[in-house]
Amino acid sequence: MSAPLLSAEGLTLRFGRVPALLGVSLDLFPGEVLAIVGESGSGKTTLLRVLSGQAAPQEGRVLYRGQDIAAMGEAALRRLLRSEWGYVHQNPRDGLRMSVSAGGNVGERLMAAGVRHYGRIRAAAREWLARVEIDPARMDDLPGTFSGGMQQRLQIARTLVTHPALVFMDEPTGGLDVSVQARLLDLIRGLVADLGLSVLLVTHDIAAARLLAGRILVMRRGEVVEQGLTERVLEDPQHPYTQLLVSSVLAA
Amino acid sequence: MTGAAEWRLRVEALDKTFTLHLQGGLRIPVLRGESLVVHAGECVALSGPSGAGKSTLLRCLAGTYGAGGGRILVRDPAGAVTDLAAADARTVAALRRNVIGYVSQFLRVIPRVPALDIVAEPMIARGMPKEAAREAAAVLMRRLNLPDRLHRLPPATFSGGEQQRVNLARGFGAGHPILLLDEPTASLDAGNRAVVIGLIAEAKARGAAIVGIFHDAEVRDAVADRHHPIRPLPDAA
């Protein structure tokens, strides 16, 4: 089998006396979606920040394509985040530039990746807006005039336009209405399959994890308490915490 | 090589116990020392009273449940043998994509995904080009009396029988060398039962090894080469 795209080895990070991460290890392989689930405060978002180089662990290391990201240097890491990596924030306002038009938000990332031809950038922006089901007629509107679901789809277009290999997603459906969530999840599912993306998906939504992820990792108080094939972890949970988590989901 | 078909699935001394941590750690043993061999082209019907563990065994064979002990040896068409009971998540996922097909009792409906795409998905995952897979899916759905007007709709609003037929088309379409069938005809009428009997016969003819739970005696008698009884275990003390 292929080598992992991203690996974490023994990540530990404490805020004061509170452990946010305790000896967390994982591998993400090309083309797979790995969900990280657990309740608020379990360390999920901290893990995502450490994996994407936005926070440094006190112990352990993160390897991207076999290279320690701590040894890469700021500039190289920023370059990765602009090109091969993408980061989808829970709040689209954290991932968008609210003073720039919808089309500009998508085009800007292409320009940062080195594309210069204005017509080509605008055509790509138009294509990506359509792909995330935003009417291209709205490409000159500011994101502030969009609904929450549209803003989130715009953030996804902005992230994916450069065809990243690895996308970090932090509760991408977090603040949205249930009907909007379903549409967004289906959109993400289709894009992940079409583009062959590798995704680290942080979510507290078990149904979202089931829909999108091949493997799942359950966190509690900074530790990974269980991991495996998504269906197995959800149908045959072993750890008391996973059993509690799974049994707490309302069947629809 | 002799003329006898080779085994595809070999279960050895399989144990499965559920531990319910939310019920004070209650342990429910379901399978103990279960053994079973299934050859290419053979259909084995699991028999036994309700609650004996037939579905549990099927789900262990599908990788949905983890085995507590023993081995589940799977031989792929190239001859490679893998112990599903000890395999890591990615190996299990690869086996389910390429070797083991599972028709569960109920379809898991995904919002907004059309029935045709649900049926075509496992074929595409096994490497069939998209358009060919969608064409094959449509043919299979018509055979299961799912008219074209339903193909583009998500099955959420379908009847139980229609959903089951979508599930069957999904399970049979990709031509997996091992097929696991959990009551495939439970909510079907006589005409559709006959279609399923035909699909099972064709799968056997192409060499699939099949394990199934068939409550319908007519279907069971038509497809099963032998029965494998599952006996309920006494409750743990």
C-alpha cells in the first residue's frame, strides 16, 4: 500500500495543567477521508491546528510526505497552506475575505498560487461558483450578502480552486441549518470523490462522519480512545465513551 | 488442482461477545467457536431461531463487527488469503471494495443522491468506468422492476420494497467474489422474489461464494446448497 500523506507521532500539548493532546498518533493516506470525532473540549480542533502547522506540539512530530513540518520553516509552511493544503474553517468568515467579492475570493487564491491571466482567473472563479451551486451571476457580490450556507460553499470553492492534495476541515457544517447541512455534506462528498482529495475532518456530527469518512478516530480529553473503519466503530463500538457517543445520536 | 471448487471463505473458531459499557459492563456472548467453509459457486443458508446470532455472524464476515477471537480467512480471486479478523481498517475497506459484497436488510439512504448513483457506486469503486457502471446499474434496476422514472430520484421516498430492490441492485451489480445476503427478499412480492432467485443463481454460476439468511422457505430451497445451523448460546452468568 502507498505511504501516508500525513503522519502524526506522539503529539502532546498541554495548556497549563489541561492536556489538549496526549500522545496522539495517526496516519492519513492519499485519497482517504479521516474523521476526528468527540465532544467539545476533546482536543479535536487543537489536533487539527497542530497537524496543519498552526500550533506547535510540546512533544511528538508531524510529517507531511515524510518531511517534519517543524523543520520546514514558516515560509515553506505558508506556501503549503496556499497551494497543496486547504483549510475550511467552521465559521466561513474566518476563511473568506469579507471585503472582497465572491469571485475575488476564489480568484485571489489562484493568484496567490501564481496564475496571472485575468480572464482565466475569472473563468475559473465562475466555474467554481457553479460547482458549489452558487449562481455565477452573484460573483461580483460581497460574501456578507450571502446566507451562511452560501458563505460556507464559497469558502469551499476558495479552498479547492487550487486543487489541494490535503484539506483540513473544522466542523464545516457546524453553524448551519439541518437542511443546509445535508446539501453541503452531499456537495463535499461529491467533490472529495471527484477530486480524490485527502481530508482530515473534525466534527462532532456522527452522521457527517458516517457519510464522508472511510476511517474514524474518536477523541476524549486529548486522547484517541478508539479508531478504525467508520462503519465498524459506529456499529460495534468498543470503548465506553464511543458507546455513549453512538447511543446518544437520535435516529432520524 | 482437482475438479472441486476451492474455498473462498473459511471461518475458524470465531467468537463474538458484546460488552455493553452503558449497562454496567454487561457481556452478551453471541458466537462461540463458530466454524464455516464456503466454496466458490456455493450458497450456504444460515439457519436457527431469531436471536441465535445469524446476522451477527454475517456482520462479522462483512467486517461491520469486529471478531472477538478466531479467524475469518478470505481468499481473493488472485489466490491471496487475508484474515479479516486481524486485518487493519484499510485492508478491511479494500476487501469490502473488491472481494466482499454485503446486502444489508435496509438501505442506508443518503440525502440527495439518486438511486442510480447508489447502485453504480460499488461498480465504480471496483474500477468500472462511470458511464458503463451507470448503464449496468440501469439495466439491473429495470430487471428488479425499478422503472426509469425512479432512477434519478433519491430513494428516501421509496417504499420498503423499492428500497430493498435498490439495495439488491447495489449488492449484486459489482460482481463480488463473496456475497453476504441478510434476508434479501423480506419485503418483496412473488415476482421480485423470482428475480432475486435468478440473480443468486447467476452469481453462483460465475463462482461467487454466498452466505445468506433466508426466512422465506421458497427462496431458501431454491438457492441454498446446504444449511449451516447457528445455535443460541446460553446467557452468561
